[in-house]
Amino acid sequence: MPAFKRTLLCCAVAASWASTTTALANSSFDSFIDDATMDGRLRTVYYDVQNKEKDKTAGAWTGALWLHLNSGYLADFLAIGGTFYGVTKLHMDENNSHAYQLLIDEKKANGKMDGQGYGKLGQAWVDLKLPNSIDHISGHIQAGRQLVYTGLISSSGSRSAQSTWRGYKLEGQLFDFDFGLAFVDQMSLRNQTGFHDLTNFSGKQIDRIIGGELAYTFHLADDRKLKLKYRNAFAKDYLHGHNGEVTFETPIAGDRVLTLGGKYYKTRKDGDLWEGNAWYSPAFDDEATAGNLFAALDVDSWHFEAGVSHVKAETSQEAEGKNPDDTPNGYVRPGQYYYDYGKNTHGIWDLNTSGFAEDMLYDGETVWMIGASYDFSRLGVQGLELGYSLHYGSGMEVKDKTTGSKKSTSEYENDFHIIYKFPQPQLKGMKFKLKYGIYRNDEDLRKAINKQENDLRVWLDYNFTLF
């Protein structure tokens, strides 16, 4: 081939490569920008929690703004995102003891607690996606400040702002297995600014928490499903926890769906940072377990559910005198299952037998639950749902410090909820939710835990999209 032809060919190839590279680069960058989204939420929340035994009321009324910004993927590989939270106090009764559920609590000059508003950058992350060319596996890894619901590690979105973690999160699918893995070392709680080291109840640092999960769903004949799921969490030198779940779902008689399942939780001491207590009360010495059987039935607009759980959380500790709020009634409260992984953390706890106002997880306790909800859409009221559940626990024992004798006790809770998703086009994205729990117990348990509670919580959310 003559030299000038070779030169022309090289120039043509180079020009074609440059043009293609530029086009791909522009395309990749365009998707990074063009696929970006910005949305948010306006939220107002009202909490009113009344402890009848201590004659104290806690709560506040707040307004909040959440702003989320997510980019598209650059080269189908890298994305970034973040979330800003702003919270302001709308009202707090002067007689309220605290507002920590929704706001930062600070002492005023008279010594009373006064909730304060705040703003924070709760999320700021980088996301790396696995290439689509890899067969039988998909997923992504996210690093930075973020929401985490992986293994038994949990964020929370039910307050003025969301609680978020600092760390790494891997989520994906391998063949037909769903998997997740998370590593976290700091947290920003739903009522605070900044990110803080994880600690036990004596203020000692917990270096890290690692959590993982694995799930597989068997798709059976006649639209039946069998799902197996395992989750865990390991808080260094503090606790390690495990959870297994089996769920079977089957259609019956038309569009009715029956769900049956069971769950098992186990958590153990993992080092010297575990001191056997939580929130100035005894939890368990070395190990705690909880088993749960549950059932749900969907019939037209009705949803029915029921469950039974049993808890074992033995303790040799006594809470009296550790908390200045406790009244020395001469009774020792029973141990209880503790499902978080540090004082300023959140863990997963999804037993349907737990009440709204009280978890009902005392040592030796057997808890029964039955509930129902109804969607009024078929009656012409689009978006309205009402529900009720009853929780009853018994079999836990409290000790009389004077005589040393133990007495079997019981507790119960009535929970109500209202949900209304506004169907009107001009109010699209608006949702109202109300929960009200009435918790009561017998005299012996009441003297030991110093609690009977009416718990009212109301949310009004407006979700919006900017682009």
C-alpha cells in the first residue's frame, strides 16, 4: 500500500475513533445530567406522648423540609447524591418534659427542656454500579452518608428528619439470590445534627457495625411463593445478632391471598462493651431470643393479621436507682430483648406482636396480636384506610424486693390508625397518617416499669418532584 494511502487510512481511523470517543463521552456525561432527579418532602409532625404514671407529657409540633438530589449514572457506572433536612419547631407546650423524639433538646435557664430546630446534610454519597455485561450478577455499592436498611442495621424515617449512617452499603442479586452487606461507623440520629461515633450506654465507643442479609424466593405452582431470608449485625465488642424468616404466600379462592410465616431473633454479648442494660433498665446478661409465628389474609378491601411471639431475655441486674426518673416502688422489672446495636443506633425489629407505644419484649413474655384494616376505595372514598389491632402479653415476672417473691404480670395495648392518600389531582403526593396507641398493664408490672401511656402521632406529608 502506498505511503500516502496508509497515512489517509490512519487519519480516517483516528478521526473515527476520536469522533466515537467524543460521542460516547458526551452521551455518558449527558446521562449523568439528563437522568438527574431532584425531589423532596414537606412534612409536619405532631407527637403527644402521655405517661399516666409519671404525670408527664412529651412531644411537639414540627415542620420539616427534605430535599433529595440524585444524578444519573456517568458511563453507566458512577452516580452521586445527597439529602438536606431542615426542621423547625412550630409549637411545644411549656408543660412538656421533652421533645427529643422530634427535636434537639436543650435546657433553658429554668432547667426545663426546650426543643430546637436544626438543619443538616444528612446524605452525601457516591454510588458505583456493577457493569451490565457481567452475567448472573447485578448490584451497586454506595459510600458516604446514607440511609441503610441492610441486615439488622436500620435507618428511621418516621420523625421530622431521617436518621442516616456513615459507611458503605452493597446491594445486589446473584443468580436468584438477593444479598446485602453494610459497614457503618457513625450515625446522625433523627433529632440531631452532625455525625457521631457509635457508643454504648456508658459513652464508650463502638468502632463499627457490620450487617448482612441473604434471601431466596421459590416460585411454586399456582402463583405460590416460599421466601427464605437471613439477616445479621455485628457491633464490635458489643453485640452480635441474627434473624431468620420463612414466609409462604398462596392465593385462595379468587383474589384472596393468605400469608403464613415465622421469624426467629437471637442476639448475644460480643465483648466488654455490652453491660447488660439499655436506657437505664436491665436488658439481658449474655443472650436473648425471640420467636414469632404470623399470618395475614387479604380479602377484597380487608387485610387481617395475627401473630404470637415468645421472648427470653434473662437478667441478673436491677434498674432501680440508675434512672432518676424511675420511682422506687420496691419492684424489679424483668429483662427485655434489646434490638439496637448501641445507644445512638437503630436496629431492625419487625415482629407484628409489638405494639405501637410498647414493644412488648420482656423476658418470659408471650404476646398475642390480632388486627384488621379496611381500604374504603371500593366504597367510593379513594385513598382512605382505617385499622385496629390488639396486643396482649403475659407470663413475665417482676420481683418484690422486700419479700424476694416473684409475681406473674400482663400488659395490653389497643392501636388505631388512619391513612388518607389524597386522590385529587391538585393534591397528588399528599398523605395524612394518624396512629394512636393506648398502653395499659397490671398493678405489679406498673410499679416495676412506672409506665402507662397514651401515644398520639400525626403526620401530614407532601411529596414533590422538581425535575
